[in-house]
Amino acid sequence: MNQSEIDFFDALAPTWDENEILSTPERVRSILEKLKISKGMDILDLGTGTGVLLPYLSEMVGDMGHVSAIDLSEGMLTLARKKYGNLNNVEFLKIDFEEEQIPGKYDVAILYSVYPHLHTPADTMEWLFKVNMKPDGVIVIAFPSDEIFINNIHHERKASHDHLPPAHTLAEIINNWGFRATVLAATPEEYIIEVKNDKN
Ligand SMILES: C[S@@+](CC[C@H](N)C(=O)[O-])C[C@H]1O[C@@H](n2cnc3c(N)ncnc32)[C@H](O)[C@@H]1O
């Protein structure tokens, strides 16, 4: 992320939770239940923001599991720490995950409402699979809505360049990069793509 993008998310941070009305407990649980997360797993929450997924992920992996919550916006990360710093199995890291190396190996890496903001998604996925994912690890691209909703928001916020294609189109693009993408949901409430790496 460049400085103007960091400033953009820092400015959004204080009102993020009141405006993010789609991530209701029911919807977040429904999305996460499709990801086969279980006790003892190591999870990467890439672009955790104010930590909307953290209480659910923390509970799903339990005491033997671990969640690394990554963000580059200090504004977002400060709020996430304030809300969920008490969760013993969650670690907060200020890292640009497209530029810097994340410590650890993970079963699942989740990009929740984050994918359109990536600069080099193919290279980032390649790097994550190489460095951070366990042998059967998966990267998940998810949203609590469809692409129409997301693109409208980005249009209103003058961030139309952060465009999200329909789930089946994005899965095809990712397959053309040499990964194996499966659409797990493509409804007005859930957009979920699971990406595996068959290159090893
Ligand atoms: C739209 S917000 C979503 C936040 C959270 N996942 C949610 O759904 O509430 C995108 C977040 O990704 C973070 N982000 C985007 N690109 C990043 C990068 N390369 N490294 C670290 N964080 C990044 C931003 O700072 C921002 O907090």
C-alpha cells in the first residue's frame, strides 16, 4: 500500500464499525463455516481492519490454534487491538503483506473485503503459498456481499480502480495464473473463492 492508501484507511478507521453493517454475526459465521476451519489451526487474517473476523476466528481455532491479524493502517490496527487485544490466541502485526514477509506457516489465509485493494495479487498469492502456507494451506477471498455492492461502495468513495469482478470471472483469472480456484459462494450475501496451489 502507498501512503495515500494508508491515509485513506486511517481516515476510515474511526467510523468503520458503524458503517460496516453487512458483517452481522450470522453472515460472518455462515461465511467462516464454509472454510473448514477447526481447532488448533493457524489462521492469517490479511487486512484485518478493525478485526471484524477476530472473535469468530479466535473461537473457531481455540486455545491450541493461532490467528495472526495483519494490517498496515495504524488507525485500523489500533482499534482492532483495543477491541480484541484480550484474545490470547490472536497476534497483531503491522505489515504490508504485499511487500514484507509475514512470520509463520498457516492453514488458511483470509482476505476479507480486501482483495480489490491488492496491487499485485498474482505475485502476492504466489509468495504467500511459497512462504506462509502449509502444504495443504488455502487462501480465501471473501466478502459479505456480491461484487455489485462492493463496486458501488468503491465508486462512491472515488476508489473505482479497486474493481472486483464477479466471483466466477475472478476464479477463472486466478486459474489462469496457475492456481486452483473454487467458488464456494456467489450470492448477494456471500462472495467466497477458495484458492489452492497445485504448483508444488
Ligand atoms: C476494506 S478494509 C477491510 C477490513 C476488514 N477485513 C473488514 O472486513 O472489516 C481493507 C483493509 O486491508 C488493509 N490492507 C490493504 N492492503 C494491505 C496490505 N498490502 N498490507 C496490509 N494491510 C492491507 C487496509 O489497511 C484495510 O484495513
